[in-house]
Amino acid sequence: MQSKEDGLASSLPIQTAGQPPQPSLRAGSGAQVCIKTGYVKNGDTMVSKVAAGGGDETGNTGAVFVFDQTSLRLKTVLCDEGLLTEVRTAAACAYASKLLLGVRAREVQKVGIVGGGVQACWQLRLLLAAGVLPESCRTVVIKTQSKKSAQEFINRMKTSTYLLDRIWKFEHYEPVALGGEAFQKCQLIHTTTPSRTPVLDARDVTIPLKTKSTKEEEEKGGRRESNFLHITAVGADCHGKCELDPDLIERADLLVCDSIPQSLERGEFQGLDTTRRNDLVEIGAMENGPYPSSSDTAYDGCFSIFDSSGLALQDVEMATFLVSQTML
């Protein structure tokens, strides 16, 4: 249960099939079907969304069922094949990154993307659409399971029929252990994988310096010169999934999520140390940003992480808008 405006908006417990503790589906070990239901008190609709994906040979699929709150009857079915979930997820992440970067968004020089699926594509599209990045920032460092899959993603973007997909300049992720820079020159990183082991750690990034780094910190990695860093983690959406190394999370100044109970249960922060759980902030409580009244210098040395586990309320608002536009 989640609440907004004293309980006027409600999200029911999420059901996920195909992932532990439930048995796997025939589509493959990574396949899952997620059902989210929500409504707004005294609203016109109640929405149940079924979103599936992650199969060995499947793309995303699904549908959104829209019920009338007054008659309780099925009003319409949005057969979106998962598209609406893809877009609203990327839109929510772009909004969060823009809010948490604050005035420093205009100084982002490189973007890091972990993952080469359809969500990685939508993340880049919405970062542009939401005006998160300055015009000078069109360089992406891409990391996937292999150089081959990364190049396949790059090729898809370069040959996309959508013009803005083709404006990006891509660089391959090169591990620090092999002499590469990883994401050390990226000020903004979005992770979009279904991983159950960390795909990003402190050695991959440049953690902002507030004070002079110690020798121990330098040897540990991730303590080099930088002004700010923001990471938006998208992939963790059920028990056992994670994308960020615990040490990386521990070193962040701001830990923000869309829903604290949901993030702790099935999001990126489900393994968060009990001492830091009180540090978690829901983004709905930060509509003016982390430093709303401060000058540019308030963001100096800031390292923030946002966990997007996805809200049923997002589906409610999305479906309500679409129905209002198509059933006039």
C-alpha cells in the first residue's frame, strides 16, 4: 500500500510471476510477468497493468486494463505490448535525474548507460525529450554483457528510423582493471539491466570529492576529482535483483526512490543497511529538488542515487490520460 495526499491514491501489492520465490516460466529464467493495480479515490478509473518480458526469445509484452470506478465494469483494454510501461518508466527516470541534478544538469558532459535493451533506448530518448542534458552533451558510454552486444545496440541506434536516436556518439565501456576509464568521465549514469549481481561499482565511477582523498580511498577506487555524480537505477523490480555494488550505495550522499516500502522490498535498496534506511527519501517529497533555495555551490560534491521500481500510480495517470484522449 502506498499513499499520496493522505491516502487518496492507492497501489495494491505487486504480483510477479516467473521470478523467485515463484517458479520460473517456460519462456526462460529471466522471464517475468508483473501485475500492478492502482486507483485514485473518487477518480474515474481503476487500472490493472500486466507487463511481461525477459524471456530468452521474447520482447516486452502486456496490456493495461481500465475499469470504471462507478460501475466496476471493464471500460477498455490498452493492448500496448509493453510500450506504455517502457515510456512511463523512462519518463519517470528522466524527471528524477533532472530534479536531482538540479543546476548541475547543464554541466553534464557524458552519459553512462548500462544495458543494451529497449529500455536503454527509451532512457536516452526521454533524457532528450525532458531537456535533461545540455546541447553539448551527446556522448554515451555504453556497457552491456559484451562488446558484441554493445555494438549491436549502437548499430540499432545508428540505423533507427527515429531521427534523434542517430544523434548520439557512442563509446564502449572499458574496464578500469584493463586500463580503461569505465564511466569515470560520466556525470550521469542510468542502469537498465535485470541483473542479480552488481553491474556498477565504485571503481567504475568518479565519486565527487568534498575533502582531499586519503591514500586508502584512492586505492579503493572511486575517489578522484569530480564536482557531482548522479545514478538512476532502473532494473531492480523484484526480490533478489540488484545493479549497484553495496559500497557504491553506501558512499552516496542522497538516496532517493519512488516508494520507500517498494524499494526496500523489491527495488535497488532492498539490501540497504539498516543504518541507512532512515536516509531514504521519496521523490514525491522533493518536488523542488534536494537544494531548492541554494546556489550552484550547494550541489558541489553531491553524489545522488535514484531507484525506480515503478509505481502503479504512474500507470493510473498514464491510462487515464490516454483514455481521455481516445474516448472523447
